[in-house]
Amino acid sequence: MEVIEITHPIQENQLIHEDIAIVLGFFDGLHLGHQSLFQKLDEVAKAKGLKKAIMTFDPHPSVVLNPKQKRTTYLTPLEDKIEMLEEKDIDYCIVVNFSSRFADVSPEEFVKDYLIKNHAQVIIAGFDFTFGKYGKGNMAMMQEYFDHLECITVSKQDLNGEKISTTAIREALLTGNLSEANEALGYRYRIKGTVVQGEKRGRTIGFPTANIQPSDDYVLPAKGVYAVSMKIGSSDKVYRGVCNVGVKPTFHDDLPQVVIEVNIFDFDENIYGERVVIDWHHYLRPELKFDGIDPLVAQMNQDKERAKYLLAVDFGDEVSYNI
């Protein structure tokens, strides 16, 4: 996949010179709603013999258009988004820098300079996609004013009677509804990071943890305890564990920031500095403040056994007991 990064105004050497079908959108999360767009892209490109292209934007338009409610954390930061798109057999990924100058581009100028000049033959977008200054452009307008283009609008995608959206998935993660978020994503939520030095308190109570510093501006799940799996470095080996997201209230009254700590089962290696990938499987409980070490350790043991059972089920292991 060729990645083309564009800062307005687009330059001649950044244009695609073969006929394409193109999907437009921000695509944070690449969730099931987005998958319907990519499926349509596959169908059209194969039927018409076109190359497949994606146009996305960075940062989120709200950074420019709505600074009071700007979105600066993501389900899939740009690097992750590109990596996931590469797995979809896309030929071109156009990343447009969403700046104040780009926000002033008229709908007509956007279509002419960013689509027609890129040899777009078919344009695909969701029913709520808008473009151009003040968001005045939509797919119906594009088809009306540029009738030589084929414009395909994909309707709203529902799950359990609710619209699938990045906003809903973010809210589910932030309120501890991990199962709902994962179902709408179509995969387990994932965060990448690096193992960093922590307080090393966990090892003194029998639960050594790997402190994870996220590698990008991810949406962090709600404070609480989770069953997770993790890959370390370049290895494909999958480790299982319990993850705590929070401020460790049993030990701190005012920890300034949320920390991510993973207790990896049956693991005793030094992995400081290693890059890791965490898959979030199950939300177990909220973060609690305990009255001392003993009740904390007792609860952590319960969390560990429950996580082991749930992860065993996820990975298809034989299980003979319930938690």
C-alpha cells in the first residue's frame, strides 16, 4: 500500500495517475460500520477493474472546527490505522492534514482537486459524510454537480438496534462496557506501548506487574481491572494476564495520572523497554480502594482466577470449572 501524505494545497507529484475507487472518512477504530464501506470498495473495484484507495484525515477535524470539544485521543491512532488498512489489500492511502487552510476549501474545490485530479471514478462514503467549508458538501450534492462520477452512499449500520459509531465505542470503553465496544469494533480493542519502570510494589505482594506507557494517544478504557492478552517485542507468542487501569487508590490519594499495569501469568522475565501490544478481553470490576494489603491481595487472587477462566474460554482451552 502506498501512503500519500498531503498538506493543502495538494501538489501534482502527490496525485494518483491511475483510475481508482475511493472511500472517504476518518475511520477511527475501523469498526464494523467502516467494514461495510471497505466491502463495498472491494466489490466495486473488482467489478470495474479499479485500484482501491482510502482517503482519511489527520488530526480529527474537531481539533480545527470545535476546539472546545476537540478529539485528541483515538481508538486507532494514525500509525495503527495505516497498519490495519495495509491488511485490507488497499493500493493507496491518502492522508490529508486537516488544517485551518484545508477546512476553508470549498466543496467544489475538494471534489475537483482531491478526487477528480486523483482519477477517482467511484466515490464511496457513509450516509453522514460531509466535506468542504462548513461541511456543506454531501454525497447527494457531489452526484448532482459531478454527474460523471459514480457516488455510492452506504447506509447506517446497526448492531443490536443501535447505530455503530466511533463515538458510541469510545463511550462504551470509557464506561467499562468493554464487551459492547469489542462487539462493535469486530475485534478486541488494542493498545500498543512500552514497558517502563514502575514502583515495583507488585512484586512485594506476589503480583509483579509490567507498567505500560502507551505509545500514542489512545482512548484508555475506564479505570478498573481487566482480563487481557499481550504480545512482547517481535514474538508472536501470546501471554495472558490481569491488567489494572487506574491510580492505585489503596496506595495513593492523589496519583497525578492513570497508569496501566499488567500482571502476566506464569512469567518472570525482565522486559523493560520492550514494545508490547495489549488486547483487552473482559472488564472484571472497577478500581477499588482497599483497607490494607491483605484484602487487596485476596481480591487480586480472585481477579486472577476469574481472568484465567475467561481467557481460557476465549482461547478455546478445555475448562472444567466456573468462576
